[in-house]
Amino acid sequence: MKMNTKKTISAALALILSAAVLTTGCGKAEEADVSAADASYSEESFYSEETSAETEEVIVSAALTRAELEAKNTWNETQISEVMYTTQACFSRKVPTAGAETVSKYTKGTKVTVVAATDTGYYKLKDGSFIHSSFLSDTTPGAATTTADDDIDEIFDDEETTTTKKSSTTKKTTAQTTQKDSSTTKKTTKKTTTTSKTNTSSSSSVTYNIDYKTKYVYKQLPSAEKQLYANIVDAAKNFKTKVAVPEGLSVNQTIKTYVNVINQEPELFWLPRAIPTNINGYLTIKYVYTADQVAEIQPALDKNVKTILNTVNQYKSTFSKIKAIYDWIVLNSNFSTSDSEDTCSIKNGLTKGADLQCAGYARTMQYLFDLSGIQSVVIIGKNPEGTTHAWNKVYCDNGYYIIDATWGDPINKHGEDYIRYNFFLVPDSWVKNDHLSPNTYFRSNGVTIKLFDEPSCTKTSANYYKVYNKEFSSYDAAIAGMKAEIDAAIKSGSVATTIRVTDDKLWTKMNSTAAFRELQNYAKSKSKKVQKLSQLKKYNDGIMVVQYDIIYK
């Protein structure tokens, strides 16, 4: 499904607004089949949740009535400045709620200036009126067309009586299924993918010319470690086997610096992960690939990178760029328990359908963020099983956020592989019990090494569920939101339906027998193809995602 309407919920709006047992520390999540047809379900323990990738629908908030909004001005605004375009004929409204008094009529493709984003899902225009985010995009949808007034009224009747809007229908074929963003396609069993736009030129060359001295981690290092960092990078780029170690650096400092280079310089995929020994003031490096081999490998990687960046560069907001990168990696990668140089590098990360470990996901994200001008770092730590894990921290408009692509790539036993967004732009506090010992390297002798002073992640406004209005703070609203997800999933034939709630009591209530029965009866009433629902019984502090999977006959 193309994303003209979905791209509108960009970082601007974000400013206000697993079924899984991991086989290893970086493990890809696999959903447990917790069928609750008789409301008798088991309590499973997992390390990540799954999220619907097929139906990124904007939930139109009607929690506040027109009268309440007009009388109390009961909405929050965040000041922004962004040029956007109407995706279809629509009205602007006096206040940001469905059914409010209209102000102006717009035809498709009209350019507007957005000055604020509200927590009711609307954008505020320069003239003080509001248009719902479903009807605005940060890229032009094409030539403007005129729609009759009656048609416009019908559009807004839909807005008031339904909770989701889709920009296009999903077309399925045997080989592939086109999915939500124009940048990606839905994975099949073998994860063969294409992009809806192939804006490539005769040259597939991509130049990675990011100056390591401008990077977050390099700036945190003391002078001697900076010098070793520079020596390692220079040696790797020129395939030198000897690297001078500045006098006075301890073993731990040398290890720390080498690990930082491996994690923060993903372009050097031929640099071995094994830390070389300091002998007589020099590190001796045996590269994974020779210069000639790298010269043969790099063009294929560059070709995919160019395609990815063509998509990323269509977006103006940082949020949309981050999501386009995240989606491509998840859709085009297979989690593997094989721990090798390639599965932990961009060598596999930028190869469609290749196997990856968590380090490979994180370093590929870092590489594409670098090329897109987005500040980020790779973080390593451990998962609750005590196994090494890797993820990223990325800067999105108003602060740093955690983003974990490995745990965004689940396996769903109910028939499809899709994207999970539970760990997409979250604060430190939400993952404190899942992402353990962050930014720490563990030596085999038991010594731990802090790698650098990592950025603190305290913001929540760019979280996926906030941005897409899929977060709820009351039971009635959460039930309505989940029903909207079920509607959208049935319409597109997808499986997973997810929302986020704001407290643990509400999460528990949404997973109660009563909630399950109501939602399952609703799903069955909507389609004869629905056999039952499968309930994901996993609670993560902070994440608090509620998931029901639809099992079709």
C-alpha cells in the first residue's frame, strides 16, 4: 500500500504525539500461538513484541468532541514549520476534531504551510485552521484535481464514522505483496522484495565520505584514543596490516578504541571483529577480505544503497527517513543464529535476503543513517538471557531515541513475516529491563569496559505508536483502536493488530478474558474468513503493546 497519506505523520507530528523467544541474544522474535478461543491462555515469557506492518493506519481521534475543543481549547500544539500537500480534496477545520466547523476548501495537491502539530492528529495551518494528518503529505501527490463539494462532504463523513483510512488497496500476487510504503514491499517466505520506484542512473557508485571526526563517539574519546581510532581507520581504508598504538595506552583502552571503530565505522566491513594483539606497539590486522575482493563486493552493495537513498530522499522529515531505512532493513534481511563476519556487517545487511545477526542490523542502520545525514551510534549490551545484543540510538528532531531493528524483524507463525515497531524510537526507560548493560564491552577475563558516554534518550514524542495515533489511555478508546486495527487487517488480509496503552493496568485489562471475547466476536462478525484470534501474552515495562493476531480459515 503506498504511503502518500501515511508519510504525513512525520517527525513534525511526532513532536507531540514479541511473541518471541530469542534463540540468541540478538534473536529474531518468533510468535507463540496463544490461542484464546475459549479465553484460556498461557502466560509466555518473551523478549520482544510484534507489530503489524501491513496496516499502518492513521486512527482518527474523536476522543474530544467539537464542543469540548471549542469551549476549552483542550488540545496541545507543538510549533513546527513544514511545507506539505493535500492528498485529496478536503476542508480545513476551525478546531482539530472531526465534524468541526469548516474554514476553507482545498483541492488535491494544494501546497500548504504547517505551523504546528496537535495531539488530536491534526496539523495547524498558517491561517490558524486545521487539517487532519490523513489528508496531508510531505511530498506532492501529483497534479491538483477538483472534487465536487458533495464528494468532499462524503470524505469527512468517512472521517467521522470510521477509525482508519487507507490510501490504496493491497494487491497480492504469488511472488510478492506490495505493502504500505512506496519504499518497500512485503516479505514473502523467501523475502523477495522490490521497490515501487526504481530511480537509478547508469552509475551505481555511492561514496561514503563521512568524516569520522564529526561522529558522536569519536568526539567522546581522549586524545590518545582518538589517535588510535584515526590510525585504525586509515589502516583499514588502505589495507595496511600494521597499526601504530600511541604510547601509554593500556590494553583496555586499546580494546575500547578498536571496538568503537568496529561499531561506529560500518563502512569498513572487511575489518575483523577479533581484536588484534598489541605487539611492540603495533596491532597486526588480518582483514576479512582483500582490497580486490572489496572492489568486487562494493558495487553490489552500492546499487542497493542507491535505491534505498532514492526512497529516503523523497522524504523531508527525519522521522520518515528513519522509518524508510528501518523498513528496508527489516523487510530485506533474515535473522540468523550464524555468528560470522558477514552476518555482523553491512556486507549482508545491504544484500537483499541475506542473513544477519544483531550487530549486522545495527551497523547497517548506522551506515544508512550516516549517508542520510542522521546522527546515530551503535550500542552494544546484553539481553535478559545475558547474551550480547546490539541496537542503535538515533537523533530524531527533538532528541535521541533507541531503535532496535533486530527486534523489529519477527517471525509470525500465522502465515506472514512483517515489521514490528515496538522498539522503534523509544526512550531508555522503556527498555531498561530488555536492553541491559548498554554501551559495555565484556572481556573474556571478566573485565568490563565502558565504550563511551552514550546519549541519553528521554523523549517519547517520536515513538511509532504516538506518531500514528495508536496509543490509548482509556479502556473504551483502546478497544475502539484495536477494532480499527482488526478492520484494517481484515481488509488487507494481514495478521497482526497492535496498539499501545499508557499504563500496566490498562494493558492487563486489554488482555483480559472479557476483552479477548469482545475482540474475537467482533473480528468474526466482520469476516467469515476469520477463524479465531491469537493473543500475545507478553508484558514489557514501558513498551506496553497489546497484540492480537488474526488466524484465518
